[in-house]
Amino acid sequence: MANLNTLLPPLPERLRPQTLEQYVGQRHLVGKGCVLSNMIESGNVSSFILWGPPGVGKTTLAKIIANSLKRDFYTLSAVSSGVKDVRDVIDKAKQNSLFSSAAAPILFIDEIHRFNKAQQDALLGAVEQGVFILIGATTENPSFEVITPLLSRCQVFVLKPLEAADLEILLNRALKEDEILKEKNIRVKQTDALFMHSGGDGRKLLNILEIVVDSLSAKTSEIVIDDQSVCDCLQKNIAIYDKGGEMHYDIISAFIKSIRGSDPNAAVYYLARMLDGGEDPLFIARRLCISAAEDIGLANPNALLIADSCFRICHNIGMPEARIPLSECSIYLASSPKSNSAYMAINSALETVSKDQMAAVPLHLRNAPTALMKDIGYGENYKYSHDFPGHFVDQEFMPKGLEGKVFYEPQPNRHEDNLKAYLQACWPKYYPKKL
């Protein structure tokens, strides 16, 4: 039996649904009378993008649609495919259409958000001409990751994490239908840990189940699955069941804290851990932008510009080259002076606003586009700063009751020392010089 196990595909692949009736979850899309069900029934399928977290059935749903409609099915992975691969598929689809009266084939692109602009541009003409029906899958918001011309030619369907009831169906199906598990003496006593560690990811649930069963099979003929046995097995196999993210949240946390702690070596180490584990480079680049604003801020304003450039470069060139600007940006941020003054200022301002959202804007600061507004005092006595020496004049900008409220507290570093000196010259009553 052990040898047979090694020859078989993993449990999630063995249980991959082949029909819509076997498909679990996403009833808002595939339930009776819902949009994707209607597409399949009518045979009239248009290009669309499936947006949702990992393991909720995006790839499976694309294959089921192709099988149900008896369409040719091409697949590309944005991780390993380039513009040439896209053009090859387009040429193949065009050639087939010359010798066949069959309906347009389906091209499924997994992780389409990892395609750069040139790769996405290569798809446009074929999608518009109906050479194939495009089905894209993404874990990222397509509004940010898919170019506007391509997005305008596709509908976007949002897939949700699987609910406990869905996970229960998958679990029972695995125990009753899988050719390996149904031969074993398995008793499920508790499911809380199984479902919690799955996080709404059906693939992860089945991977965890397989790990637990394999681990317990070596010890006893009766396999009892409870919360304790699941937690014990996962502690020993954490890299296996979380291979896609390799302790995703712990590693990204250590990465950001290393940058905040000004340790470029640790930052690059954790960056390498994430890239080696298959982390999306754009996810890392977004976190670098946040760190640049939150942890470095006004101590080195260039940090945010570099982080933003890093994000755009990674988006344009993709992996593996994206590792280089990610490394450069990580080292730069970690080696920069730190200040969270902007972060603290907006938090303090939001706290104040949440307590009083109705504070009136002073009349002299209001715009007066009409004669009536001007007659009732809008804009009256406003002082235009550029008309005064040094382009500054002392006037009140805060609403009544908030006069003198200070949100921004400059922190001691070279850049903010200059800002502080300017503010002290302008507003000595709010930023007094300490003796």
C-alpha cells in the first residue's frame, strides 16, 4: 500500500471534481439559476476572471466549464509562461479554427496577476476577436493587477473561502470515495483543528488530511482524527502543508520587523525565504511600500519613492529578475533612518475625527463659487499665504474647538530636524523651542 501511495497523485488531485454536481462551494456562482450555471446551460460563455483566495476551486471550475461545453482547453501558468508562450497558444487556436467548426477554445491562465503588461497586451487582440475564451484566475484584486483594456473585456467573478459546511462535504467525500482512504479504518472525532488550519482552502484541507492519515497510519491500525492529533502532525510537517507560503504570516512579519529594526542582512534572508517558498513578489513589494511610509516616513522621504518604483518594476518585469529590485529596496529601507511620525499623526487625527465628525470648516477657508456664498461670508478674511513674507501668515485653519491641536510630532533625525525648525519658525505657539 505504501508503494501504491507514492505512485498516486496527491489527495486534492485525486478528488478534483469533474462535473458541476461534484463541485463544492461558490453556490452564488454555480447554484441553479446563477451566472456560471446559466453560461454552461446556454453554451454562451464570455471571457471572465475568477478572483479568490487559494484552494477555493478556480482551476477546477475552469476545467469543468470546458468539459461541460466540450471545448478545447489550453492552460498557461503566469509563473512560467512568457509572451512567446501566449503567442504560440494563439497561433494554435487560430490553426485549429481553420480546420474545425467547433466553438472557440478556452484558454485558462493561472495566476494571471503575475503576467506583466507586455504579456497581458499579447492577449488583447485574440480575446477581442474571439480566437479563444479567456478564463483567468487570480488571488489579487484584478482592478490593480490586470490592465484596463483586458479587464474591460472580461467579467470578474469573486470566489469566497469555503465555509465549514463545504469543508465537511470535502472531508466526507475524501473518506468515502478516495481509493486509498476508504480502505483505512479512519474515525473523525473532532474537526475544529482541521477546519481552522485549512482557512477556507479546500486543497489545504485535503493536504492536511493526507498528512495526518499518513502520520497516524504508521502508529496504529485505527486512525482517530481529533484536534490534538491534527496539531501534533502539523507541527512536524508545517513546511509541507504550507509549502506555498512557508509560514506566510510569520515570515512576512519577521521581514518587516527586520527592516524596522535596521537589519539589512536579516531582511534579505527573510526575503529569500519568501521568494524560495513561491511568495508573490508583488505582495512583498506592497509591504515594502507600507514599511517605507510607516517605519521610515519623513526620516527619509526618498524611501517611499524607491518602494513605489520597486513595486512598478516588479510588476513590469516579473520573476526571476524581480528578486533584484526587491533586494535593493529591502536593503535601502533597512539601512535608512526610522520615523513613524506620519503614521502616528494620521492615527491621532483619525481618532479625533471619529469622536467629532461634524466640526464645521471655518468660513474663511470655504470656497465661494457663487455670489450667495460670498454674501454669507464664505472665504471672507482668508489670507493668501503667498502675499506675505516667507509665504506664511499666521491664521487659524482648524475647526472651532480644535484650535492648537497638534497631530504631527517631529522625531529627531536629519530630515525632520529641518521640518521641525520650519514649523517652529511658523508656529512657535504649537512647536515651541525647548530651552
